[in-house]
Amino acid sequence: MLRHAAHSRKQYATRAAVLAALLGSIAPARAQQTPPATAPPPPATDTRHPPEEEHVKVLTGLVVTGGMPRDTAADLGRPAEVLSDERLDENRAASLGDTVASVPGVQSSNFGPAAGRPIIRGLDGPRVLILNDGLASQDVSTLSQDHAPAVEPFLADRIEVLKGPATLLYGGGAIGGAVNVVDGRIPEVAVDNGLSGRAETRFLAAAQGGNTSMVRVDGGSDLFALHADAVFRHARDYATPRDRQANSFIDTRAGSLGGALLGDWGFVGLSAARFGNIYGNPGEPDVHLRMRQDHYELKGALRDVWGAGNGLRFAAGHSGYEHTEFEGDTPGTVFRKNANEARLEASFGNATHWQGVVGVQASASRFIAIGEEAFVPETRTRAQGVFGVVRRSPGNVQLDLGARIDHLQSRPVGGAARSFHPLSLSIAGAWKFAPRWTLAANFDHAERAPAEEELFSDGPHVATLAYEIGDAHLRKETARQLELELQYQSPRMQAKLTVYSTRIRGFIHLAETGAFWHWDDADKLLPIRRWTQADADFRGFEGEAIFHLTTNARGDWDLRVFADGVRASFDSGGNVPRIAPSRLGAQLRWENLGWRAALGAICSRRQNHVAPNETPTAGHTLVDAHAARHFDTGNVSWEVFIDASNLTNQDARVHTSFLKDVVLLPGRSLAFGVRVFF
């Protein structure tokens, strides 16, 4: 063991030296004229009349803070999508997974309306990072599908989706990608006119009942800014086309306070937030969860530290998370996690040479589960990482290079610690070979350390109705992804088509053993599943196009179409379980003189490519519609809206969900309400 540890330290030191040499060779001292990486983003409050730099097309030009700071999706040379403004308002849902599920290549794990994590290109769980303004959400949603992420989509200014291992700025384990919820809790710029905000109230009808209300206020002067927000949600058990879905209720209370000092030198601020959620588990009629997370954060930036356009950004956060699983009124298993995280980034370069960001990140967490269903032991995890991303853009060509190395240690109580040193590398290029055409290529090598549940679980997992056994000897996952993307832009059309292939060596998954364990409390036989590894291949495509059909006095007509699909199989034969089906979607939009309306449909195909002991899932088509009237009264803007979903009242099941055989999606549903911006 000592010889192994010495070899591991030597390997880590060697990789760190290689990374340092790489960054040193491409980070020249001539840093003078770069547009500042710490430049402030556009104001967070949505007034329906955003500044020119934020009012952009769906496919390109959107501000993305999850890539190189304050960049645009068109310039990143790697896949990125952003939900904001009207598109975000029309897609907001109680769960983050359902909110972003209209993005090509993204679907939801869906364990009822409250618990849904994003699945990106067939990859889920710890392979997809969930971030709040660049810091990890620090919940336990990767542990089980019935654990909801501790984020609130209704408080987001925008939601950024980064696909592929190029998300190494925030964690080398993000083989699938990352979803960054930007909510502006800590103001970074002065508030226009000293006060701004938004509020919304919506009511649910037809198959669903209840309401959601939110408010956000920002105020201050040129020297300081304050922020406050809150959300309240109450939703009753919803109805399906067949019957009422028992135990699908949600009650949410969330809010935050933040403030910052501002100046030409940059900003520094603090925030405190609480997220509270009570929701039912539709798979177990008598089980519900009560969740609470308190989060405290310090964030700041210093501009022009060593020359114009060069600076530092820093952030640190502490989270205290707890949820209790109740059986009726009796408290059952308690899950707790306390976590600290900090990161520091430095930007450098100028527009005619290399531009880039280098940084360090560290985190420490303690997870504990108490109760009969505590199938993962108390575990302490520490991680440290060094990363860098650089870019050069000579003429019509853009080149991006990235590297990250981490040291991660997981130590269970009563067991031996495991240490890992994941290394991630990324190279991306884009060539604008014609005025309207761009060809991009990305190659990524990413390594992921096994998560606590994959290493140390041993016990009944009621949410998945299985007895799960971890393997403390699991090795790192290694993913190599090759991706090609073709983009086209003209005044009448924007389109892109992406194809990719991801080969994962040592893909970690739950495998059926064929044995059963008797659960005495419920007098049931639970299948025994063991975390194991096997090489796997993921192959897929994503396409999206927006056609500007007409623009005249009668209004603007746009047509958006998209399609996606992924196949995943093991090298030894057989399909990877719970892979999302391919989809085809379309939406027709009209806008004129403050009015807007949309009619769309998403067709999910039947999923026949299933693993052993997994059943196929029938396809379905969900039709939705949206309408809104926007008008201004002085400095206040108003919007009255109505949204409809599943208009044809179809039976719809989510193939990626463990509950697909017992839970249907809601039937025909309506939401109507009012928004105000000031």
C-alpha cells in the first residue's frame, strides 16, 4: 500500500509539472489590452428590453459565464446553450431537469415533478455538475434519483448548459457537462436608476393545481448594491390522463439576501440563502422528503490588477444541507452534508496574442446518513484542483486549449481512504471558412473519480427498490470525446448540427447480479445490484435551426426545429441502461406590438434499445402552447401570460426514470398569471 501511495504521489507530481509547463509556455507576460475577464455581466433584472449585448439570438452570441469568463457561446469554440428571457419563462418548472429539457441533447431523470436532474448526452449523476453562479450546489442529488437538487429555477436570471468535458474550469469529473444557474445573488454592477426588480404569480389549473409566486429586488448606488429574492410554491398531486398521481405534491420556500461594494477597482460581496422543499415520492405513496439547505457565499473581482483588462476573480461558499425521509408522519433516514468550496481565477492576455484564465479550486465535505436506509457510510471528501484555459484567434480561426488536474480523497468511517488524481485535457478549434459557415471540432480527454455511493454503498435503497453494493476498488473513469459541429448563420436562418462520439473506459454503472435480498419491513424481495465497471461507447447527434419566416406589419414569425439522439452500448455487448430516447421537436412563434404566441410539440420516440431486465418505453408527443401580452406603464412593465402543456392529454412516461412503470407525466395542464418588471 505504501508503494502504491508513493507511486500515486509521483504520478500526481509528474502531471502537475506537465500542466505547469503547459500553462507557463502559453501565458506570456505581455498582458495589456484584453477585454477584461472580470468585466461585469449585463444587469440581471429582466425588463423585457435587455441591453443590446444580451438581446441576442437563441443559437449564438449569448453571455456564458460557465466558459471563459464573460464570453459568448459563438466564441467559445465548444457546445453551449443558454436559456434566458421569454424562452426561460416559458420553460420554468419546479425541477431543474424539466426546466432545461427543451435544450437539444438534454433530458431529465424525473423522479416526480420535484426531483429531476439534467441528463446530458446520455450521461447523468455525478458526471453532470450543477452550479450556482459557478460554485457547486453541494446537495446529495447525485446519491439517488429521488433527491432533488437544491436550486430554484424560478429565481434564475439565466441557465447555462455546457456540454462535454470542456467544463473542466469547474471540475474534471464533469464528463457529461454542467448546468450553471445564474441568479445574481451578489450584485456585480450598479443598479440602473437605483432600484429594479421583477415579480411573478402563476396559478396551475386542469391536471395540476396550486400556485407559484416569486419576487426579486435590487437596489443601491454607484458604491453599493443590495439584492433580495424569494419564491413560494404549492402544488397539489397532479392528474394523469388515467388517474391522479398520488404523492406528487410540492411545497417550496426559498430566498436569499445579498450585497456588494462596487467601484472601478471591481466588487466584493456577500450573500446568504435558504432553500426549503417538501415533496412526495410518487413511487412510495406514504413517503415524502423534507429538505433544507443554508448557503453562504463570498465573491469578488479585482480589475486591471497587472495591466488593462487583466484581473482576479474569487469565490468561497459554505453549505449546510439536510433532508429527512418520512414514512407517513414518522421520520426515517436523515441525510446531511456540510461542504466548503473556494476558487481563485486570474485572467491574462490581449486580443492579438493568447488570452486565458488560470486558477485553483478546493473543496471539503462531510456526508452522513442516519437511519435504516443509510446505505452509504459517513464519508469525508477533500479535493484540490489546478486548471487553465487559453485561446488564440488569428483571422478566421480560433484555437482553445484547456487542462486540469485534481487530487481527490474519499475517506469512509471505518474503512480505508481512496485517493485519485484525475487529469482532463481539451483542445477545440473553429474555422469560419465562409461568411455564413463555421466548422468546429473538439477533442476532450477527461477522468472522473468514483463518487461515494459508487465506492462505499452497502444496503437497501428504497427509492430504486434495490439492494446496492459499492466497490471500494473501482478505478477512475476515462472519457475521450470527439465532436464535430457545423454552424450556419444568415439574416433568415441560424442552424447548427453536431455529431459526437464518446468512449468511456471503465464506465461505472449499477449491474444486476441476479440475486435477491429480503426486505423484512415491507416483506419484499429486492434485486441486488452491484456498482461495477465496463468499457462503453456513446454516439449521438444534435441539430437545431431557427427560420425567420416573415417580418412585416402583421408581426414576426419564427420556426424553431430540433432533433437529438444518443446510442450507448458496452464493448462486451448490450445496451447501457436508462438512455434517453431520440426526439424531434418544433415550435412556431409569432410576435407583434407586445403580443406573442407559440405552438410547439416534442415527439419522443419509443426506446427499444434497453439493457437486460429493463423494459422498453412507448413513445409520445407532447404539444404545448404559450401566449402573453406585454405592456408598459411608465417605468413599470407588465406581462399577462397563459401556458398550456400536453394539450392532447397523452399518456407519457420518462424512460430515464426509475419510476417509469408506475408514474405518468401530468395530463392536460394550464398555467396563467402575471409578471411585472421595474
